[in-house]
Amino acid sequence: MTNKEVYFVIRNSDGDTTVIERNKEDLIADLEAGEFGIEGEKILERIPNNDTNYWYEGSVLIIKGTIVVPKAVEHITKFEIG
């Protein structure tokens, strides 16, 4: 398991939602190429709705973080008879 820090680019377009994982260098290259608008005008500053279908067309949300996978560490079964 790796705790590599990445950027998640969540995009809504035509009712479809995509999530792309980018490292810092690739994200900067996308920004400089105008991938999210010339001035980044399609980048959201907050989550406007938990359903991306209600985001503005072409909206992009960028989240910096790590992927985590919860793992069970112990399972206990208790019985009680009254």
C-alpha cells in the first residue's frame, strides 16, 4: 500500500462524472494547457451539490489527498443468553 499524495480531478460534463488521478507536475501541465479554462474558470471552490449532475456544465473540482483503504483489524462475536 502506498500513501502517495495525489490530486483527484473530478469533472462533470454532459451528465457524466469522471475522476482522474494526477501528480502535481501533470496537474500543473493541464492547468497551463488550459484544460480547465484559460483562467481556470471551470474550477470549483466548493462542492455545490453532492450530485454532480447539478454542477455547472464542465465544472471541475480538484482535491489533494491520498487514497486510503480501511482494513478490519479484529472481529469479535459476543453472545449473551438471558
